Amino acid sequence: MNTDNIQNPAEEESRPLNFIHQIIEEDIRNNKNESRVHTRFPPEPNGYLHIGHAKSICLNFGTAAKYNGLCNLRFDDTNPAKEDTEYVDSIMEDVHWLGFDWGDNLYYTSDYFEQIYRFAEKLIIKGKAYVCDLSADQMSENRGTPTRPGNESPYRNRSADENLDLFHRMRAGEFPEGARVLRAKIDMASPNMHMRDPILYRILYASHHRTGDTWCIYPMYDFAHGQSDSIEGITHSICTLEFEVHRPLYDWFINELEIFAPRQIEFARLNLSYTIMSKRKLLELVMEHFVDGWDDPRLPTICGLRRRGYTPESIRNFSEMIGVAKRDNIIEVSALEFCIREDLNKRANRAMAVLNPLKVVITNYPEGQVEYIDAINNPEDETAGTRKVPFSKELYIEQDDFMMDPPKKYYRLAPGAEVRLRYGYFIRCTDVIRDSNGAITELHCTYDPLTRGGNSPDGRKVKGTIHWVSAAQAVEAEVRLYERLFLTENPDDVPEGADFKSNINPESLRKVTGFVEPSLMNAHAGDTFQFERLGYFCLDPDTSSSKLVFNRTVPLKDSYARSEKTEKK
RNA sequence: UGUCCUGUGGUGUAACUGGCAACACAACUGAUUCUGGAUCAGUAGAGUCUAGGUUCGACCCCUAGCAGGACAACCA
């Protein structure tokens, strides 16, 4: 391995390095660890991954790829009470879906339980760890506070032999849960709370999803993470900011154990406006049925975004775009939406769908006639080809595309006005039919037969083009329209005593029944489309042979709606 | 009243390690368009938390403040 690759500007362009890559390049220049770069993504299998994890996944796997290194997937499974293989499976699925591959480098912290146990023995023998019999409450009391030093445990000065014996018996299952713990002997007066004789091992009679009942003592995060990194030869252990205060402890263990020293680097976790990222709160939303499961398309979980219609590429681009730094941040959702629109614009086939139907009868069109019109699948991609769309006397258009008394800059249909039906004909509205309550039930229009395909031989222009479906051939579909899950930009920011759930948007999901063009009947779950003039949609797995279900991924930008809004102000 | 971290346009990230602040998103204007989309061209918006200091010169270095965040689970 050499450093050539980092100076290769061919594809890297001159995009500035983030601070982590600056550190890495400096390490490479100094030939630290023979210029090897080895990272890891270390989730605890106790929940589903969300877009914040995606940032970390892209960072870790992306960094390894950038520097021709390796990235491990390691399950940090030291707390059997909370972990489960269900989560292991979903995490592997999500990482793969995002487009990353750990190859043979799949590990579990539980693989190292025996070795970590030996590490503990070594500390005991060195006089750097002791078995403590204090209860959880007593220990908490003795720990002091950030501004007040703690008190030393009365068990702190047991002999190494006694500690070793007690520790062995802890493992042998001689003591009940909570009776004893193994602690490091550091400094009860340290200004860093994590250095006040932290717990290394606790007794837990819980069955572990991988080691079963082999163990009844389990190492704590701090005593497992750095050592696992060390065992795997991780050179750069990248984690989020809250572990910054753990770093002195991380380094202390590595140093006392005299083992390979990875370097922990912390970055600011991702926050997205109008949503939450905390696993605990996500779980709450799922358990209390504010959403319909972990893959609810309103959730920022990877599986939720997938179901919503987000592509792996869009999420990877997003991760790249938001950057990596140490200051707290809240990224605007519009940045995420930009990424998915940018991606889908290039790859999603177009289709026509009417979500709020208004019937249109073409009075001068032959009764019973159906013709099939060519429509372009994707104007951004010539290779996508064309398809046939049926046209007939009775159509549906969008209610929004007709106005009785249109304002100045309304380009759509109105009494007497002419518009183009996309890929179809020019039509002019001649009559408005109402029911006994005065509500508009249908429109009568005439079409100009010479404008087939959408152009007039006399060079006549129309300003508006609207989408439509043929009533007889259109297929009914349930369309789920999602809005942001929360009303406020930062749902976590609530007044004293209030709950983040008080900020939930009661209208985050609206289901409508609309009509889609018949070609969509052949779609498969997960397929994405642009419904012309409406937005990007994907076929939901809830679709059955009797019912199509679409999710709106994101609406199209709508500068007309925006200008309307500002005019009303 | 402790330790650690962080303060740059609305948002996020940069600034060749001291040479008068750039890029993206968002916003706005115009052109173009059979999607009020996309595309193209352009406009506006910060003088870098504050006060001192060093320097010919400070976003960058020093000092003192201020503001925000993390840390007191037998969680990770």
C-alpha cells in the first residue's frame, strides 16, 4: 500500500477533505500503521437503522474505499437484554441495500468475550481492577457529580488474588445479578465522570442471542469497544460526539492492556428538520402506533425511506452533500428531497395519474372510440422508450386543473379556455355541468382533431398542458400522500414537561383513491414513477391483485403553488 | 458552577494551514420547455459569537468573556 491513491485527483476532483480524512491523510503521510486504513461500522442490534446511521455507514465504508482500506461490520452485542437477531438481520439487509459490502469482515463483539475476559484478568493482576460489592444505588451515590468528586469504594483495596477469585466466581454464576461488578481502579476524583472507577463487567443472567447461556457476566461498552477495535486492527474508530468524553477511558484501557492502539475520532451526528433520530423515540412511535411499523414511510429509518421510494444512490449522495464536522447541525429536509428528486428525475419512468378526478366529456369525440397515443417514458432518458396510452370520449382530469373564475396567471382549464392534454389533443371547455347543489360534476369540452399528439398544425400555442386518464381504461389506485411527521422543525425542542409527540402532524398521511393509466398494472412493488406534474411515487408492497397502492415519495417542485401562496398573504 | 467539545449567510460544508469569505441546498429574477418539472443564465444574502492582543495583514494564532452541546445507566 502506498500513498499514490490519495494524490490521484482523477475522480476525487478537488473537493475539500473533511476533518477526518485530513487526519487520515496525515497518518498516511507519517506512515502510521504502515499507512493502513481500517474502519468499522459497529451498531448494537437493538433497533432498526435510520438515516443517521446511513451517514455513519457511508462515512466508514466510504473512507475505507477511498483509501483502499477495509471496513468491518461489527455487531456491538454486549447487552443481551436488549438485543435480538431480528435486528441483526435488518441491519445487514439495510447496509447491503445502501450499497456496501463488508465481505468476510463480519464480526460480533460476543466473538471476543473470552478474550475480553482475559483482558479483565490482566487488569486485576496489574492491580488496576477490583470486584466491588456496592449496590447500584450506593455506587451512584459514591460516584459524586460532575462538580463534586466521588468517594472510593470500600472494596477498592482488595488484593489481586481475592479479586481474581471473586471474578472467577462471578463468571461461574455463584452470585446473583447485581451483587457484584468488576471495576477499573482509576480516579474517583477525576473531573471526567467516566474515569471514576467505571464498571467493566456486570452479572446478567440473560440469554444472549449468539452465546446463549455460556456467560452470565457481560462486559460494558467501554470495556468492549476499544478492545474489539484493537483486536480487529481498526486504525480509525469513527463514532459520534457523545463518545468524546469516553476517549480518555478508551485510551486508558488500550494503554494498560498494552495492545494495538486504534484512534477514536468523533463527528457530529445527523439531525434532520421535522423528524427525530433517537432510537428510543422511534421505538415509542412504533409501539404506540403513531406510525405503522419500523418501515412506515414517514419514518427516517432506512427501511421506511426504502418503502417511501428513496433510492440507495440518493441517500449516499445526501451523505456526501451534508459533509462531516464536529458542530451540532440540523439539516433541512429539503436537502434530502433535492437528492431524491435529482436521482428519480433521471431514472423514474413517467406515468399519468389523476388523484382528485373531475370528469371531462369530449362532446365531439366519437362515442365508443378508443385510440392509443404514444407517450414518452422519460424525457431525461431516451433509452426508456415510449408506451401507449388510451384516449377516449370520457376522461378524468385533476380538479385543480379547472377553475370557474381563473386568476390572471392561471394556465389551466377554465370556461372557454383551451389547454393541451399531455401527448393528446387540445381541448376547449364549453360547458360546466353542476348537480342540484351547484357542485361541479363534469365538464363538457370539444377537442381539435388536428392537434393529435399535442401540436397544432396552424402553429397555435396553448400555455397550459395538463395530465389526464381515460375513464374507461383507467385503473383505480390507493395513493398515500405523506407530509412531514412533525409540525415543528426540531420536534425535540419542546417546553418543559411537554412531550415530543405533541408536535406530531395529525395530517402526515392522507389516503386518496385516484385513477392511474393502465400501464401501471404491470408494476412491481418498489418500482418508482413520476406521476406527471404531481411527484414521484412508488408501488407499495401492500398492493394486491385487487388493489394498487402507491406511496408518494416526494412532490415535484411547484412554483405555481408557491406563487399562489405568497399572493394570498 | 467541574471536564471535554463547538461557534462562518435561512441551512449545511469550505477557505491552499496568516493573504480581505467559496460551494451546495433553500430563496428570488429571466430564458427555454407539450410536466408551472427538468435545463440554462443570473440576483440577493454572512465580513466569520463578543472584547482585547500579536502581525504589514487574522475566520485561522494568544488572552478573557459569552452562547450552545456532551458527560453523573450494572445502556450503547
